[in-house]
Amino acid sequence: MSRRRRRTPLFGHKAVLFFLILVFSTSADDNNNSIQIAIVACGKARVEEAMVSIRSAILSTTEPLTFHIIHDDPHFTFDVATLPATFHFYPAQLPEPYAHLFAPCAAQRLFLHDVLPESVHKVLYVDADTIFLDDVARLWKEFEKFSSVAAMAAEHEPSHQRAYYKDEATHPYYNQKGVHGLNSGVILLNLEKLRSDPWNEELDQFLATYTLRYHDQDLLNLYFYHHPERLHLLSCRWNYRTDHCFYREHCSDVGPPESGETAVIGLLHGSRGVFHLPPEDDWFVKAFALTYETFIEETHMDCERLVKSFETKAVAWIQSVDPESITNNCQAIALPNIFVTLQANCRRNKAKLKLHHHFEL
């Protein structure tokens, strides 16, 4: 049995009590019948992103959702009172020496099995800078495809360019089925398996042995290098990043809108801060920026209104831009795919709700 270690709160005991008061009561029924989503929102910059991610998940589905929000500021406020979901708040707690690795609370995703109640058997972890386009219930169904520890998507480093894992990493990493490294932004976790596994001890050993650059992600890569059979590989469409449209061959799962619903972008991941980059930055992608901007502005939780707003913004930009100024594939690939996915999922959910209402009558 994995040992339960003393965790170090990232702020004082009074703040911990403050957070515990905020935690809504959790019932076994709630945990068994709803989709469980964990988000770590440490630092003011992540709070806005986390709210966008939360709203996008709610808008994406008709299924009940339970959110587990982990934060490091006892004075933060999350305006979730009007959102149709269940929320639980927890103080960030990390065992030493993980508390200050890479980014604030970045390693928290590695210890969700210690933080969340034992009544939570499995959870979907997503970085705060993620936006759901397709139904989150479809991603949750990936649990039915594996009985191992976790599911993650590939890092998809450029094969023809110098990259971290294949060219620079001095430690082992997941290198199976043509995949060079895993990305830690979206993880399906079987918490029951983690609680009965020497997970904590192995991570301690890796951290003490190797020099790491992307600490939490590197630790996951080390673990699944040693235990590849414990990983289910997710499609890149559930962790779609700018790399995938800059280098289209890295995500062949996503195609043009006419390819059908199995080829749509399920989740946008704004890694490297791409939701906030200025247009002159080499990694700036208008499709990603427009999506984030739309979710920031449209707070009414109306998917039809959101889709219309995104369409208006996209059309206005297309009509104003000089085609010669577009120097990457992302606008041609991602922009129409994002619109079609949002529109199709909204219509599908509206139809579900209409049918449900019909049977209630």
C-alpha cells in the first residue's frame, strides 16, 4: 500500500480552515454519477483561465459535473454560485520537496490521490489553460478503454527539429509507438490504482536521481517509461496544442471539418501562454486567441450565443487580414475546426435537452 505522507500546506493553518469551510459536502452518489474534473489554479493569472475552462466544460455537456479546485491563495474568490455544477475547494498541499517545482503548484497533479476524498475513484485532470470544444463526456468515456493507472496524450515534438525529449533530456522518458514524450496538461487518473501503488515512492526516487527541466511532466514520463503497460495513450484531439497545427503531421487524428465528428478538436490546450501572446509573437495563433477571447466575453452560459459570437469574430478577422501575412497552417486547420465543433456540439446538446424535456412531460 502506498504510504500517506505528511503534506505541506502552501499557507497557514487558518487558511486551511478557511478552505475546508468552503468545501461542499461530497456524497458517494455525487462521486459515482458525475464526471469528476480537477483543476489547479495557483496564482492570479490561472484563476481567469480556470474559470474559462470550467465554463467550457459545463457548456460542452448535458452530463452532471463535479469540479475539484485546488488553489494556493486563501483570499481568492471563485464566482461559481450560478454555474450548474458541484464545486469543491481544497488548499494546495504538496509534500516536500515538490512544493516549488517548475510553476506554482505544478506538481499538485501528481498527488490528487492524496488530496481528493477516497470516495473519488477516478478523475479527469486538466490544466487551467484548457478549453473544451467537444463533449467532456466523450473524453470521460476513455476510462472504459483501459483499466490501468492513467491516460495521457503525446507531447508530439517536431521530428525534423531539435526538441527537448529526443535531443536534450538526460533522463529516460516515455518512448513507445513512435511517441517521444507525454504531455501532462490532460490526464485521466484512476485514483484507486494510484492509492494502492507505490507511486509516491517511485516519484521520490526519480526526483532524487535525475536532473529535470519540466519537473511534473518529466516525472510522469519517467514513471511511464518504466511502466508503459500502465498508460493508455489519448488521441491528440483531446490535448490539441499549437504544435499540432504548426506541424500538421503530429496530429493526423484531427482533419478538416468535413472529416466527421471523430476528427474534431475535442480540447484546446493553450500551453506556452498562447491564449495571451501578442500577434507579433512567432507562436501566436489567432484561432486560439479568438476562442479564449470569446469564452472570456460570453459569460451567459448560452452555447448558441457563444457560437454566434465566435463566428462573428472569426469572419471579421478573416475579412480584415492579408492572406500573405498568415505564415502557419493553424488558421486554415484550427479555425474552421473549432467553429464546426462548437456548433455541432451545441446543437447535439440542445437536441438532448429537448428530448429529455419531452419525456419529462
